[in-house]
Amino acid sequence: MKLVVVTGCLGFIGSYVTERLLKEGFKVLGVDKVTYAANKSLIGEYSRNKNFTFLKEDICELRYLPDCDYVINIAAESHVGNSIIDDTEFIKSNLTGVQNLLQLIKLKPKNIGISPILFHFSTDEVYGDVAKGNLDEDSLLNPSNPYAALKAAADILIKSWHRTFGIDYILIRPVNNYGNNQYPEKLVPLTVKSLQRGKKIILHDNGSPVRTWLHAEDTADAVFKIINSGVKNEIFNISSEYEQKNIDTVKKIIDTYFEKDDINYDDFLDFSYNREGQDVRYGVDCEKIKKIGWSAEKKFDSEIIKIVKHYKGKFIW
């Protein structure tokens, strides 16, 4: 039986990872400080599983780690726009919090057992944008915004602690995740919420930025496959390799929301905003993770129909 600490267990991706690991019979200690984006209803849902224990705590304030095999760190401030407005909380959660987890792992008594592996969620944004082609795990880190820069800093910090202190790690860099129960500050649920409210959808830079879309279930499957493979001290890009312009993503959501094709999109779109430091396209190579038996299974065009229906029926403040 594997013992796993999952930080950010009430967040979007954290919930998918927690559910998958519980399904596989792992014992999970879920840690979450319960921010505005947390899905609080999950506490009761998880707690019905005898293998789950919840701890309300900020990873920056955590003072103890129980014996475990992995610390899966998904806790983070993740909204790029918020990091541009004020990156103070991003520095705390995305860098100081990681340093605290490293310190806690380092201080685990060696006479009790092997120290846990830090399984850290990074992002494809650490590479910065690329007009064409894909970047592999050895590519230069060249982040364009405060959120991505702090993720890159955490990646470098983890690798330095491995070299200096022998801390074992896994770094994963997934592309844009989508799925049910994502807080409506991200593109897919925000688009549906804007349609519910009769508000125009603000598309940055005329909707031209390109993003690759990965279902959170596929991300959770990648975590499980990596743990099962037994690899450590490796970096993995995780991508569905399905990319499209943001305007095309939004048009598909609008079509699905109204269940018709003859739509004048101009009635629903606002192109007045340009984001500072906008990345035109992310592109990552994921051949490395395919070698351990993982590939994305969810198809965006079929999944988005179910996801839009889910958000239409569930208003989130």
C-alpha cells in the first residue's frame, strides 16, 4: 500500500489526482488551505473513503510530514492574470511553499525509512512561448509572466536540492487542463459563466493565442503511471498534442451552449483586451512519458459537450 500526501487536494487538478489515487487503493492525506478556488464540498465526499484524511493547512505553514512514499505538490496560485496584477501570493505559495516542503522532506529522520519523493506539478509555461515546433524536457526555461517565472524558479530549486541534499523528485509540466469543477476564472468555465450572465466573453489578443488542451483525468492517469513505473529524478512533459486558438475553443463552447451552428459570434465576444507578456503558443514534446505507457485518451471535441452541459447546470460563485 502506498502512502501519499496530496497538497491542493480541493483544487481542480488536485481533486482529479486525489480521486484517482483513492480509486487505486492509495492512502491519501489531503492538505489544502481552502482558498477562494477550493471545492469545499469535496471534504465530505473524500471523507467517506476510509483511506482519506484531510488537513486544513497552508504548505508554507506546514511543520510536519507524516511517513509517506510521495508528496504530490499541486497546491499553487495558478491564475496568470492575478499574478500580473500582484504576484505576492504567488511568491509565497509557488516558491516559499515548495521550499518548505523540501525542508520538511530533508528533515525526515533517516533511521525510520526512506524519505518521500517530491512529486511536483510545474507547467508548460516555464518554457515560454514558441511559434512552431515542440520543446522537450531539456529545453531552456524562458518564462514570460510572474506565474510562469515562479514555477520555473521552483523547478530549479527542487533540482538544486536534489544535487545538494539528495532529495528525490519528479517534475511534471502539463499543458492547459480542462474538465468539470474548475473554478470559473479559467477559459472554459469562465466562458460558460459569461454566457449564463449575458456578458460578453473577453478574449485576449483577439483570441489568437494557441493553447493545447489536456483533460484532468488524463493528467491524473499520468501521475498514476509515473508512480507505478517507479522512476524518480525525472522531468516529464504531459500533453494531449491537441492545440487550437483560444477563439476556436470559445466558438466551440458557444456552439455547444446554444446547441446550434448559425451563430453571430460577434454578439458574444469582446476583443478589447491585450494581456501583458502574452504567450502566443506553447508547444511541448511528450515522447518521454509515452515511453512509460501513457498517452492522452480524452478527445476535446467530444468532452467539451459534456463539460459545457455540466457548467450550465452548476453555477459557481
